[in-house]
Amino acid sequence: MVKQYLILLGFLFIVLTSTQVVKSETVPKVEEMYVTTEDIISDIIFPTVDKRVIKEYGKDTLFDWQWKRILDITYNDNHSYDVTVKIEIPSKNFEDAKEDVVKVRISPSCDSDKINKQQCNHGFKIEVLDYKHLPQ
């Protein structure tokens, strides 16, 4: 008799534990996020500026460079933009941080028939035009 109760109890335990379902909560996907024009430009030119900073200072810097602000944006007649930005290169010693100015040309693709092909004949590219170390 005890054996039958143990078998019944074991069967109930297996049935009840296997039917328990854990429902996890899903994090809602953030569809809208406020970004500024400066955020967009920063994302576009970041890889190019990053490569140049590594070329100037090497990979062995303690901290990564930091975006400070856009100083100037100029539109060129060949459908490109010159963007001048100020960046900061941190140092182990806070007083030794350096500020640099980087001028980058963003050339959007000229694939549209609505763009003058005589003035605009390039594909999408980003290039560093000028890199200056500001005096301390």
C-alpha cells in the first residue's frame, strides 16, 4: 500500500513540476530615440577620425579620445562637406590632456541623376584633410 502511495506521489510530482511554465518578460524595443545632428555626424566620421588618432598617438593610450564639438561645417560645390571638429585626447595626468582639431571631408555618393555629374563624380568616402595639435 505504501508503495502505491509513493508511486502516486512520484507521478503527481512529475506531472506538476513538468507543467509549470516560466514566462520571462521581454524588454520593449526602443524604437524612437532622440539624437542630434552632431550625434549623426559623429557616428559617420568616428571610424576615420579614430584611425587618424591612432596614427598620431599610437594604440597604447590609456583612454580613448573624446568628441568635444563641431567647430565648422562647409558645403563644397562638388557635393561634399568639410566638417571641422575638436577632440580631446585624455592622459594619465589630467593636466596633460591634449586637444586637437580635425578637418574631415564627407563626400556623399553622386549616384542620383539629379546631381550635376560634372561637379560631382565621386562615390561615398570620408577623408581627413587636416589634423592639428592645439598648443597647451
